Amino acid sequence: MSKIKGVSLFANVGIAEALFKDIGVDIKLANEIDEKRAQFYQEVYPDTEMVCGDITDDDLRNQIIEKAKKYGCNFVIATPPCQGMSVAGNRYEFDERNQLIYYAIDVIKKLKPDYVFLENVPRQLQTKIIADGVKIPIPDYIKKELSSEYNFNKETLVRAMDHGVPQMRERNIFLLVKKDKNITWEFPAKKPIITLQEAIGSLPSLDPLLREGLDFTLEKFPDYEKKLKAAKKVSKWHYPPLHSWKQVEWMLHTPSGTTAFNNKVYYPQKENGVRIVGHHNHYRRMAWIKPSRTITQNNGVISSLCCVHPGRPYKKNGETLYSDPRVLTIYELLIVSSLPLDWNIPAWANESFIRKVIGEGIPSNLAKEIMLELLKKI
């Protein structure tokens, strides 16, 4: 019998809980507003009841609470959308998405679970919401509402790369335990960092598929099909991303760990040759000697924040170029997000959708390690 039976709020497609079953954490109920994500979740986790709908609706929220009680849920994991406060977002003050924490707190207060896992971006610590007509920082609001019944962890900032995940992603996580349990729940001890060389360095190299067509791709990358064949032997998810030639050419001349903005000739530019102005982490290759940078929902676009494969130098016609001028494949994303490599991704899910939901998820092994720390205390 599971020691922990849980309900997952703002469940996305269940990335946080992908490894929970391995350790005996049984998510009985989940809620997600987006129909496609809810369907994805249900197909991956057929034993979990998915309630698809808006948690801000009082009737639906009460339905979730009643179902959770019937299942005997003693654990809540809540990961409200972070785009309203993410560094990668626009961060409008009092973004309505930031207010969603209110509804998670309402579920917790009415369900009264023994354990709570509240996750968001680090900026949550400085973000304010409006509660009862008053502006209040989210952490202060959470503690005001729950500290009478729950003990909180002392340190709330945690990096995925310190817990067996080859990704730098930093999160703010509140770990709550009911005071009558007399249990202290803190983050586990740090583990050695896993670099991209260790994580994906042995995978077959891949050339990108160019938007200009297969013939043009083969003209620029004569070994394209040979590499593709080798990659398919590893996984159906290790296939070439689609990119435009101009961006690929810039990255061909960009060494590992650097940005194409540093290139003297092949730098990001407009059609008229005028240099594009951008953030120093755009058009940037990751570094082999470090973990992956934080995977964002826009991870399929070369120009996004540091999402290009590290690549390796090679010579062509006396010129030094760099292989893999592309973003990470979905298979590589599974690895750097510590998702199971045989994760049952539904056949109907397209690449853009898969990339987006992975970019919004908590790395699975981070969540697993934190839950294992709790299980050791129970």
C-alpha cells in the first residue's frame, strides 16, 4: 500500500511525477485546464483520474477536493503556470496567472493533506499578488494561509543539476509537512553534477533538416541520411530538428559554449546584412563541460535562450566548422529533463507540443529525489 497518495494540480502532462511510481508515490487524481495536455496525461497515466477543467471554477475545485478525499489523498503537488513571473516571459505586474496560487491554497486548506510540494520559478519570491484587496508577496501569502498547520522547509531554492539532472534549471519549492507529523522535510544532499558530455556526448551526431528542402539539405550536408539512419537506431525521437539555412550557417561557425553574435562574419543579420541586436544567450551553443542550460518552452528555435547543441569542431575545405548546428532533439530533451527514455508519448502529439510541455515541466529526477527524502522520514 502506498504511503503517499496524491493529487497533482496544474498537472501539465505529468512530467514532475514521471518517476513517482518507481518509488511508491501514487498520484490518484490530477487537474489540468488544457484539453490536449489532459489527454496526454491520461494516456501516459491511465491509472490516474484526470479532471480537465478550470480550477478557478468553484464547482470544479470542490469536485477535485471531494474526489481527493475519497481517494484518501494525503499529498498535494501544485505547479501553477510560471509565465507571469518567468525571466523568459513579459512579467506584467499582477499577471492573472500569478493569482492561481490562491486556488491551490484553497484546495490545500480544505483537503488538509499531510504533505505539500509547491513549485515555481525563483522569481516567485519577489512576485506579489492581490489577496483580499491587499498587495502581498506570494511567499508571505502562502505562509500566512498555511503556517498555522504546516512546517516549511528552510531553504526553498534548488537547482536541478545538484540532484542528478543534467540541466541547470533552478526552482523555488516550498515543502510543507503537517505539524502533527513531527517530520522535517528539506532538500536532499547534493549529487555530483552531470555534464552534457556525460549525458548526451555518446549519441550519434545529427545534421538539421533545412526548411529549404531535402535536396538543399543534402547539398549542404552530404552525410545527412547516413547520420539519420544511425540516430534512428538509438530512438525514434532522435531525429533532426527543422531549421532555416541562414541560422544553421551562423551556428556552423559558432564554437561550443559561445554565441553566434561573437562571430566576425557569420553573425545573426537581417537580409540587408545589418547585424541583429539580441541577448547574449540567443544563438548560443551549450557547453560540453556543463549541464544543459534551462530548457524553455521555446526550445525548438535556434534563436531562443541557449538551446543549441554543443557541437564538435571539424575541418572542411581548410575551414573549421562545428557539427550539429541545431537544437536538441526530443530524445536529448528527455535525457536532460531526466524523463524516462521509454516515456509513453502519445502518437498524436506533434513536435512543437512535446517541446513546449517538456520546457514547462519540473525535471523528473529532481521531483523524485525530493520525494525520496520525504519517504525516508515517514
